[in-house]
Amino acid sequence: MKNILVCLNNFDVGGVTAVVSSIYKRIDKNNFKMDFIAMKKNSSEFETEILNNGDKIYYISDCGLKHIPFFNYYTNFSILYLKIA
């Protein structure tokens, strides 16, 4: 199984989040696992779907970077980085 870490600013509807949501819904969950880092919570339908599937969301605004296991992700995840311009 490949693990993917997706970095987003937030889970607002539209833009990059819409593309990531589309990929997330179509990805083969037997071969890929997606976790997320976001700057803030939105309590969106997409966030609920992620959590209901057992995937994780780390909110930087809640815990700061020091509580996110980056070294674990670095060694165990293929990183998908989406930069919002």
C-alpha cells in the first residue's frame, strides 16, 4: 500500500480542494491511503468523508508543526504537495 500526504490550506469547496476531493473519491483505497495536513478546520462534507474512511487530518492551527509526525511521513509516505498560489 502506498501512503499519500496531501497539504491543503483548508477544505473550502472549490479550487484545489475540489480536485483533491475528486481524486480521493476515485482512488483505489486498497492500494493507496491518503492523509491530510490543513491550516484550519472548515467542518466540510469532505472532511467528514475523510474521517469516516479512517484517514487522518492534521490541523496546523490546532497543534503547530511540532506535533505532526513529519519524520514518520517522510519515511513512510509518497508526498503529494499542492501549493496554493
